[in-house]
Amino acid sequence: MKPPKRKTDAVVISDVHLGTYGCHAEALLSYLKSIETDHLILNGDIIDVWQFSKRYWPKSHMMVIKHIVGLMGKGVRVTYITGNHDEMLRKFAGFELGSLVIVNKLTLKMRDGHAWFFHGDVFDVTMQHSKWLAKLGGKGYDLLILLNRAVNHISEKAGRGRISLSKRIKNSVKSAVSFIGNFEQLTADLASAKGYKYVACGHIHQPVIKEIRGEKGTVVYMNSGDWLENLTALEYVDGEWSLYRHDSAQRDPDAIDWPEEGQAEVSMERLLSEFKTFTL
């Protein structure tokens, strides 16, 4: 017998990067099937359009989209906030289809104040001035994920457990640590100046819930993390926000859905066509 689904009032996920080797689509699908929610907030970079390839679009990635569309069919409110890797959707901001709406930012009234949701790439200087460098970095990150899995395989054989190369690199490079700190503080400053109690972002893949003193008061800063390494989400239940971490024991976190021989090519046109079919 399947365990009962956990009831949530709202769930926030971001930085799934469907269409990349690093995406843990099966883990995300397992999580989404384990919960019931009134509002699913997709806070950017759900589909990685930058790295979308005809050669790599596993069934598990399409199943995530099918499941989300299925939630829409059940009346679950789905808000898609655009990010930088799916920025092509920004021209559709304001688009509504059933219970789905595409926006660039979202404001919600909570019990004790207002919450502000946006992806966060607006604060990334690389995105504003050197997009080509950001795209190159995205490809490098995906390769690093693949390398990390090979290293973890060897490390576990040696009895040393798993490690995260990207986290170690970020934590050892002062500029990266400084960027994360500046990102969080800048976000808190802006949110407090606008009178928000909560602010939730994605983009930097650093899952956290913490209070930060902004220019005009204290703000609860939240980041939903990612589904590449951290496998995390934000959950809102009975007036409280919490950080969900997917149990890696539920699935091999190093498993990759490699393209099978003869796998049909998937184009963006076909993907959009199937999306329309699911929503009719």
C-alpha cells in the first residue's frame, strides 16, 4: 500500500534544468507524486533551453512535464516564474491557460505578511553583461556534474562516501562565496525596501531559509535550491515555510538516463506540441 500523500498549501521548486545530464528528473517526479498541494510555484530554470539537445530528452524528463500538466488538469494552481535558462518564456509573461500562469515575478499574501518570488538572475552581473560567458558556464557545470558522479563512484568504492565538487569549488573560491553573500543581502535589501516579509529566489542553487537584516527591516530570505545536486524544495504548510530535502536513498543520485540507441529525437517544436496536447 502506498503511503498517504503529504498535504501542503504551496510548494516552490526551481533550477530543475530538464534536458541536461545533471537533472534528477526521477527524484523530482517521486517527490511530486508524494505530495498534494494547492499551489505549485516553478521558480525558473525548469527547462534548460540553453542546453536543449535533440540527442538528450529522456522519458523521465517528459514525465515530469506530464505530471505537472496533470496537476493543472486537477485544478492545482501552477505559477511558472521565468528564469535565465528558460528566458524564452519571458515574452509570454501574463499568459494564462487553465490554472497555469507564466510570470516574471509573483507576490502572495501570507498570514503574517507578503512574500515575493522571482528567479534572481537579475542580480547576476554575468547575465546582464556577458551572457555568452554564463551559457558557457552552464555547459561547464553540466560537465562537472558528470565528472562528479564518476568521482563519487570511485570514492564510494574506496569507502570515503560522496563529495560535491561544485560545492567544494564554490566554498573554496572567495569570489563565489562573496557573490552568494552579496546576492542574498541585495535580495533582502530590496525586499525590505518594498515592505515584504518573505523573499524567495532560485538561481544560485543554495537551499536555505534564514532571516537577513535588510535596509528597511528584517526579511526571511528563502532559496529553493535545485534538482541537480541538492534535490530540495520549499514547502508552505499551516502558515510555516520549511525546506524539504529529498532522501537520496530513495533513488540512486548518480543514475543518468543516457539516450538509448535509436531514441527518437525531440525538438523544441515537438515538446511544445506535446504540451499543447496535454493541456487540451
